[in-house]
Amino acid sequence: MHDEDNDGKFPDESQVEVRYPRSKQEEQGDRERWPWLPGTIVEQCGPDEWYVCIEVRELAVLRDGRRAPRGTASRNLYYPCCYRGSSEIRPRPASNGSASGTRRGASR
């Protein structure tokens, strides 16, 4: 889907918060307890499903999937992406910062 196919609830490129695990331990825990992390809507994929890029530098990886060492240039980082329904997405408060526009997405 592209922007013209988006129903407008979470427009493409909009800044949101999304439930996403920061670790394998969190991933295996209760999904309702996952933290709300900053992200950007890439596109709407269905009636209640969006593809979201998680913009947390600590979760970014290198092209080959390895963890990015501290100090890696932003242009070399790949952020995780995920599919989420509306119950796991909410608008991001305006005061919250984000990773600077590099959304290359290493899928999760």
C-alpha cells in the first residue's frame, strides 16, 4: 500500500510510539508489558495493520545484522521494522526525539 491507500489513522511517515521488545527476554515475556518505543509509520498494510520502523539506536544493526558498535555513523545503521495493529501503536508526543531519518529497516 502507498499513502493513497492509507485510511489516515496513522498516515505514512507519521511519528508514533509502538510496543516493541528491547531484548530477547522482553520478547518472550507478556506482549502487553513491552515498552512503547519511538517509530515511524512506513506504510499501512491492511485494514488494521501498519509496517513501522523502530527508531531506537540501541536496537540498530549493521548491514550484516550484527549489533552496531557505539559511534557507528547513522548512515550505516539499519533499524528494526515490524507489523503492528492499532492497539500497539499510538501517536508520539511532540517533545519526544527520534533517530535522524535513516529508516532502512532490518525486518524482525
